[in-house]
Amino acid sequence: MKPLSAPPNRVEQVRDAILEEITTGRLPAGERVIQEQIAQALGVSRQPVQQALLLLRDQGVLREAGGRGLIVAPLEADQVQHMYELRAVIEGLAARRAAEVAAERAAKQGPAVIEAGRKAVASGALPRMVAADRRFHEFLYELSGNPLVAPAMSAHWTYSERVMAEVLTRDETPRDIWDQHAAVLDAIAAGDAGRAEALARSHITQAATFMTARLRALAQAAP
């Protein structure tokens, strides 16, 4: 085996910093991502930057552009739709399993997760809103007791966060998003597996409709 060349947390920190530049619009779609500039701006060597860029490429945030190296990939409504369709199936399963095996934990810990989400929306701070949404879904994965759910969803969350940031910087958060989250957790806490699955699927499907509609509107409005 080869020695590890860079601490994983450093690569993750660089990845998160690049992703923040993209989600806030400072690195717009089509912009070339230059490894040397990023390394200099972050005060790190080129190696963790290179690894972070490859991660973002594999996650669909960046793409190859021939002789131009890597550029920020445009958001495509069809790809977003496909991703949310997959999420609906997996998260529906997670909610069902959570109701079957972790109703008590959901009842005890769920209210704090919902309260944190509502506070994030009230703050109007985009990073807090995105992080709170992700925390809710990760909590759902934990409750499911299925160790394969979180890794299966991890690859999609980077793209999901970018979609959310792109839409929410130009639009208002759906008013009932945390009501939907609360309803899912209430069903789980009640041990109602069928209702929990149905609500989780419906939540993701509605989110897909909202996000893709906004992305298509933005694409049509673009010069």
C-alpha cells in the first residue's frame, strides 16, 4: 500500500471551500477552476486541491472541458429530476425502516432537529438552511438502522446542496418544508411505517417539482 499523501480532513476542507464558492455564485457555471489559484487562496499545497477537484468532478459539480481542464458544471433540470427520483425511493425506504426500528428515538430527538431547521429558515442564512436540511435527512438515515443508506445518498448530497443554494438564493424557501419534515418524523415516532414512507416520498417529489421548475425558469431567463 502507498502511504496516504494528504489528511482526509484537509481534502474535505478544500472541497467544502470550493463548493461554497460555487454555491454562492462566486464560481459560476462554465467558470474554469484553476488548481494553482485555489491552492494559493487557501494557503495549502496543490495535492489536496487536486484531490478535492477530482471528488467534485466525480460528484458532477465539475466537468472536463477539453484543453480547458475542469469547469463548473451547469445545473441541468433533467439530471436534478433523475436524482430526486432516486432519493424518493431510498428515503421512502429509510423512513419506513425508521418507523419500524427507531420510533422512540425519533420521538425523543426529532423535535430538536425540527426546531433547528425552523430557526435556520428564520435566520435567512443560506448555509444554515442548507445544513439544517441535510441534517434532517441524515437523521432519517440514522434512524433507519440501515448502514448502506447514508453512503448511497452521500454521492448525491453535494449536487443536492448546490441545487438548493442555486434556487434559494433567487427564491423563497417553500413555506411548508419543515412542516413536511415534522410530519415525516411524527409518522416515524408513531411507528406508522406506511405513512412515514408515503410522506417521505411525497416530500422528495414535491421538492423535485419545486427545484426543477425554478431551474427551468432560470435557464429560460438567462441571456
